[in-house]
Amino acid sequence: MSVTLKDFYADWCGPCKTQDPILEELAEDYPDVEFDKVDVDSEQDVANEYQVRSLPTLIVENDQGVVERFVGVTQRDDLETALGDAGA
């Protein structure tokens, strides 16, 4: 089963910069998970499709759809739990 973590961010978003190192560590530890960074300023259509209203927003999904959605800076433990639930 494929698992994706979508990171909705903007360059001007301070909390997004706080989230980045956590996601970078996870990407190293979860090589089978696809990490997609979605810049809401240049990819508004994707942000609208996922109904992103606040940043950062992180969405974990698998072949069956969205497993978990996080709004705001999210700690590694919470993301690892969601990745496990998604089948990573």
C-alpha cells in the first residue's frame, strides 16, 4: 500500500519553517513514504481540492484516501502514529 504525506506550506509561513526539520527527519526514517511539499501560493488548485485553510496542514493518505489531517505544527510522534495507521 502506498502512503503519502502532503505538506501544505508557504514560504512566508513561520510555523511551516518550524515543521520542516521534523518532516526532513521523518523522510529519512520512512523511505517508503512519499513526502509531497505543496506550496499553496503556486498550487492553489491542490490546496482547494484538500480544503486547506490554515498552514501548515499535513495530510497522510494511502490508497484508500485520507487517513489523518493535522493543522498547525505537528510533533513527530503524532505523525509516526498516523503513518503507521496508514500502513507505512
